[in-house]
Amino acid sequence: MASSGTGPRRVTIDDVARSAGVSRQTVSRALNDKNEIGESTKQRVLDAALELGYRPSRFARGLVRQDTISVGLVIPDLLNPFFTEVAAAALDAARARGWHVVVYDTGDRVEEERGTLAVIASQVDAVVGYLSQPEDEIDKLTRGLPVVLIDREHHAERFSAIRIDGKEGVHAAISYLVESGHRRIGMLDHAGRSEPSIRHDWFAGAMTACGLDAGPVSRADQSVEGGENALKELLAAHPDVTAVFTFNDIIAIGALRAARRLGRTVPQDLAVIGFDGLRLGELVEPPLSTVALDTRHLGALAVEQTARLLTRSGPLSRDELVVRAELRRRESA
Amino acid sequence: MASSGTGPRRVTIDDVARSAGVSRQTVSRALNDKNEIGESTKQRVLDAALELGYRPSRFARGLVRQDTISVGLVIPDLLNPFFTEVAAAALDAARARGWHVVVYDTGDRVEEERGTLAVIASQVDAVVGYLSQPEDEIDKLTRGLPVVLIDREHHAERFSAIRIDGKEGVHAAISYLVESGHRRIGMLDHAGRSEPSIRHDWFAGAMTACGLDAGPVSRADQSVEGGENALKELLAAHPDVTAVFTFNDIIAIGALRAARRLGRTVPQDLAVIGFDGLRLGELVEPPLSTVALDTRHLGALAVEQTARLLTRSGPLSRDELVVRAELRRRESA
DNA sequence: TTGAAAGCGATACCAT
DNA sequence: ATGGTATCGCTTTCAA
């Protein structure tokens, strides 16, 4: 984990100074392009530095300059388009502030997440993340660091969390399906740790509000294949279902594919509505209708809250830390 | 760009020590969970730290521990699936080494890229990137830092570069099309700065090798819409074209969509072969045939070379720094 | 233009 | 169990 140990001793500014026959301040001046230095001296120093392969220690430099902020972004899987979008948004918001973002992809493994959090504290000024660790664990591992959680409902006071509120959006989606004549509407829920998911609660609530029984549910892994299998299961058990709402767009895309293989035309024979509003949804056939989240806003909010935590200016209140979802009709429903 | 200036003076370990009535070593012990400390003292220190909102300086800590490596990953656009895959692969390879990766998304803007490079030197130990800056600029901005370039053909000795060699893959693709009976094969090239692209050279070379004239070319922006428009143009001007090879998969997906709108069935009426081998290609309809790159390998190679540069163990040779592409047949051709 | 000395904020090593 | 002191590698401040 280190460059220490075996490797040759680090080349320091003093080595360069010695080699060039000047003091280290002069070296510093040469390297930082100050003008209070003779051209020839400068060149000599630069040559010596190059020769020795000298690179300034960012720690030493940072220690005295103290002018950089970096935040750790912890996500389960960068290849999951949802997290790609969140990450891109966070990167953008951070760049606007001149911050550096250290990205950690935990590969969906809880141990990796623990390891990451354990190591992160000494590397960044704050953490933004989609974490699955229990709160007391997070607390222990990030002691002292500002932490902004993404999409966690319950949380101790120590943390900030950006909540995702899809209630109205899901309601709009279900209403729309009902208005289009659908009565048997199923859901492809996430096969995660908390089941049924909150998104399922929204679904069930919306169904009830429409005077319908919550339809059949099938559990799907968070992947296209997962969605594919789940839809097949669902339709096998409940062939009368004419519309499905899915936990997210990835699963919905799997559903689209399964429907095609089953010979069901979307949206005529089966309407599909996803959740997340991924750009990806525009590319599939037919383009996916979805309950869309503003991921840019999500990322920006997370960074904004981090900034407030960092400067101890008043943090955003719980009510401001919400991203609402809204129905985005495309062609799958 | 800093937290310095206005904000209150930073809380240091000495403040905590004073407040808790102990020495700073004791504070250090309490915070780092050493066991050579009394339980009650520890608690008192922890409380004081919490009270004061103390957070250790990562620079000071890094300075004395010297056991972390972080590399900067500079890419033009994280939302471009190709770069998402490369980034994910690099992240993975870096994690395996215990490195930290600071990600910079320059939003495809050259000035941003310059700014990023300028600021990066004091933040990371090495740079891996897909850069569009001229080489002498890069050299100037990263003076001293190891730099590994991705997909740059020409380069000064100072840099390492991972080359992408699609010659054989493209040849296989064109051969396959020809064997399938195609004679008029067009290309949707990238509307970038160097035109025609190297990928076009491969295309032209393959056509010649098959005894055909290089077909008509249309230029496309790097986007789905770009591909869509480019295919429409191409077919309008050359309706006899029965197959197209595209600069990349994104453009190919646009072509797929345009073909559908034009009433041309893929692959019967029009065969399409992309380049890159994005996962995304599996999701579209029909699944995209493509000349695929191993992005995981690409990311791993970049990180491996960075490691060698960093430890001054023999760097990989030019011949080893290549990722070859190969034809991956799916259903669009 | 150059150099000497004083930090920056932590940890490690050695006393006690 | 606790404290003193040296040290990490650099920039800044002040003299010369």
C-alpha cells in the first residue's frame, strides 16, 4: 500500500538544492516560477530537478498552502448509469468550486465500502456517498468528517442525507396508466435488503389512491437480466397484467427486452414505466417512460450541503435536501 | 479557491490538547485508537475534539506517514459510456493497489483541461488521461509528473501512451460484411480535429484489402443525434449503401435509430457495425455488432504503466502498451 | 537575487 | 499511560 519500505528514499527539495548548489528556497522559486530569481540559476535548478527526477511532495506543499478541498465520492458501481449520472453531476458541481473529487467504487461489496471509509478519513475533507453501511458504522469510520448520504431515509442527526421523494411522481405514473385503461398493474421491485422497497410503498399508495388493489410484485436483481427474468416470472404467474412499474430504469429495460421476446408489443400489449430517468432510457426501443429524477440537481445538492458543512455556514434543512421525481412520458407507456 | 482567507482559523491538534488538558501526542493516540491511553482520558479528548469540531489535517498526516499514492484521472466526459468504462476499469485497478483516484471531467473543453492539468500537479502523484492538449503544453503543465496518455498515437518520449490498435478488428469487420455479400459499405466518421480519423484509415485499408473502393463517408458528432443525422445524410447521397461502419458505438446507435426511422430494417436492409464494444450496445435493438475494445484491460494497462513509472521499475515497452480490438458479432450485422 | 530561519499540523520515537 | 522532541518536505517571511 505504500511507496515506502523497499523503494529508494524520496528525492526532496534539499537534494535538488544540494545538487544545484543553491538553497532550497531558490529551488522553490524556480519550480514555482517566481520571478525573483536569475534566469541562469533557474535553469540550473530545473535541470537538476529533472535529472534527479524530483517531484514536490503534495503533502508538504498542501500543508503550508492549505488551499485545496477534496471530497470523497463513494458509490457502489460506477457502471450503473444512475451512479454515473450522479457522479458526473457531483464532479461538475465540485469543479465549479475548485474542489477535487476522489472517487471510490466499492463494487457493491459491503466490506469494500468499510475499507474505503476506513481509509478515506485521512484523504479527504468530506464524504459524499451512497452507503449501505449501518449508521453507527459510518459514524465510527468517518469520525469527525462531514458526511452527506444519498438516498437514505433514516439517519442520525450527525449525517445529512439527500432524500429522494418519488411519491408524487409515482402517483402521476400510476394515474396515467389507469387513465389509459389499465387495471392490472404489476411491479418489478428491487431484490434488496429492505423489502418491499420504499418505491414499492409509493406504488402501493398510488394504486390505492386510484381505487385499485396493489398488483402483483416480482423481485428483480439490479440488472437488465434481472428485469428480464422478473417480468417473465410476473407474466407467467399473472398473464392478465397489462402494465408494470419498475424499481428503476435498468430493470425496466430488462422488462422491455423480455416483453419483446415474449411477443408482447410495448406499449400496446404491455405498458412499462421505469424509475430514475436515465439518459439511457432514450436509446432503447421504445424509448422508456419513467419517473425521472433530476440527477444533476441531486449531485449539486449533495455538493452544496457538503460546502455548508465544511464552512459551518448554516446547512440546508431536511426539507431542502429533497429531490422530487416526476413522470416523464416517452413511448413505453 | 480556498477555505482560507475569510473562515475562522483551523482547529489544530494543539487546540484540542489544550482544551482537554493533555499533550498533543495523547490527542493523537485517542484519535487513532491506540491502546496506550487511559479510557477516561481518551473519552475526554474525544469529547473535546468533537466539541471543537476538530478534523486532522490530511496534509500533515500524509506528510509524516507518506504511504498513499493518488493518481489523477482526466477524461473529457464521464457520461460518455466509453469513458465511464475506462474510468471504472482504472478505478478498479487502482483500488487493487490501494491507490486513490482523483477524477476530473473536463466537459470536453480544452481550457478546462488546461486548468485541470495546471492544478493537478500539486494534488496527485501521476496523471492518467485522455488529453487533447498539444504535447508541449502537457509537458509544461505536468512537469515532473508521470503521465500516461490514452489513445494518442504520436507522442514525445516523456509520455507513455496506451495505443488502440483496431486495424485487425476493423479488417475482420469489413471482411465479414463482404463475405455477407455487401459491396457498398460506407463509414460514419468522427467530426473531430484530425480528419479523416485513424479509424477511417483502418476502414479504408480493409476495404482495399478486400478489393473494394473505400465507400462514401459522412461526418458525425460524437452523439446519438450525430449518428442519426450522419446516416441520413449518407443514405440520401448514396442510397445504394447496404452497410456502414461507424467511428464508435454511440454513433452506431444513432445510425440504428435513423435506419428505423427511415424504414430500413437492420441488419436485412442495412448492416451496422460500431467500434468500442460498449455494454450499451447489448441493450439496443438489434444488439449492436461492433469492433470491441477491452476497456478493462485498457484501464488496467494504464494503471500498470503508471505504477512502473512511479516506482521506476522498467516501464512497459511501446509494444506492450497496446489494446487490440476484435470483431464482436451481435445482431446488427 | 539569494539564503537562513520559522512555521504548517500531524506522528514516531524515546523518555518518564 | 503520558509528555517532550525530532521530523516529514515544503513555502513564507525577513535579512542580507
